[in-house]
Amino acid sequence: MRLGRRCSLHIRLRHLLTLVTTVDKRGEVSK
């Protein structure tokens, strides 16, 4: 159970990181 929760949290963090990177790329392209 604990491992599952940790995995879900890690996935959420990774998803957020990917979203931020995509936004950064878009910002660079816009500039």
C-alpha cells in the first residue's frame, strides 16, 4: 500500500515536471 502511494505521488510529480517543461518550450517558441 505504501509503495503504491509513493508510486502515484512520483508519477504526479513527473507529470507536473513534464507539463512545466512543455510550457517552457512554448514560452521559448513564443519569444
